[in-house]
Amino acid sequence: MIYPDFNNIIINNSVGVSPVGSDTQLIAQQVAQLDFTRALEVGIGTGFIPIYLSTLNRQCEGIDINPQAINCASENAKLNQVDVKFFLSDLFANVTGKFELIIFNPPYGNVRSTFASKYLEIIKSLLPKENPLLSKITYLLIRKSRRQLISLFLDNVKSVLVDSGNIVILLHYSELDLIKDSKFRILGELGQQKLVCI
Ligand SMILES: C[S@@+](CC[C@H](N)C(=O)[O-])C[C@H]1O[C@@H](n2cnc3c(N)ncnc32)[C@H](O)[C@@H]1O
């Protein structure tokens, strides 16, 4: 699909990979306005955000725990004739160096690669992401494992962030307590989710 509001990038979704949604587009639009020289997106899905940034001559690498997401994002980068570094990593396990900006749209479900979780990813990629009722039900089912993943992310993010760096993360309003000790501002809202810059 072509995205006219995003430099006409062409992004194909892929079964088993988190599809582009209004969350993806809100994050891409907001991070493009921030000041940074080198960014890292954790959990790239289709690669939409790093690919869009790359078309604006902004440098953004991307990681994902799901090999299918790495393949999908790499194919999408080729399609848009941009050179973006995508690689497999469970959070920061394979990340080296430091970044001025870390972007994270945490998953609705924990995909630490068990057999069952691969099927969960396929089902999620086929269901409409924007359905509010479905989002509420999914959130209730997975909120504990999602909080754990976000806490792990927040505990480790400093190891890959420069001292004055920023984190942009999309949180459910009930997760804002996880960042209560940090200074943050809200960049945008999407239903019950807040896009925050820490
Ligand atoms: C909600 S999707 C976001 C996809 C994309 N950034 C977007 O906004 O459309 C979350 C992504 O995080 C990835 N993910 C989940 N757990 C992860 C982990 N431990 N390390 C890296 N990526 C992870 C999932 O595979 C998925 O692609």
C-alpha cells in the first residue's frame, strides 16, 4: 500500500507481522519532528517507521524479535530503495552503540518465540488492529506480560541511550505509572493510548 502522507512510501504487510495502523502512523509523524542524528526502533513490524525516516534522510536502525518482521521490513526497504539496518534482537541483546532516540510501540502480547506465540502473531496480524472492542479484550488478556516487557525495556534502555537522549513509547494510560519517576511529555493520543516522549 502507498502512503501519500508519508513521502509515498510503499509498505506491504505480511502474515505473522504486526501490520501498519494509526498507531504506527502517529509515531512516524511525531518522531520525524524530533531532533536526533541516530535513532533505533525496537519492534519494527513492517519497518514503516525507520523506512519513512530514511526517506527524510534521518538515520534509524530497527530491531525485532520476530524473524518474519526482519524479512518483511527488509523487503519493504528494498521496495522503497532505502538502505536501513534491520536486525534480529530480543530487546537490546544484539544492539551495540548508543542512540539519541529509542522508539518503542510495545506489542499486544509477548512473542518470546514459543511455538504457540508464533501462531498468536499470525492471528494478530490478520485481525483488524483498529477495532476498539478487540483492543480492549486483547489488552486485558495480555496486560501483565506487556507490563513486564515494558519494565524490562525501561530497565535496560539506558545502556543504548546517550546521556541527553530521548525515548518515545506508546503506552496504555494505565501504564503511565511505569514512568512516574521520569520527566515526560505527551506527543499524541490514540484512544486509551498515549504517545510519550521521556
Ligand atoms: C505493536 S508491534 C509494533 C510494530 C511497528 N513498530 C508499528 O508501530 O507498526 C510490536 C513489535 O514488537 C516486536 N517485539 C515484541 N517483543 C519484542 C522483543 N522482546 N524485542 C524486540 N521486538 C519485540 C513484535 O514482534 C512486533 O513487531
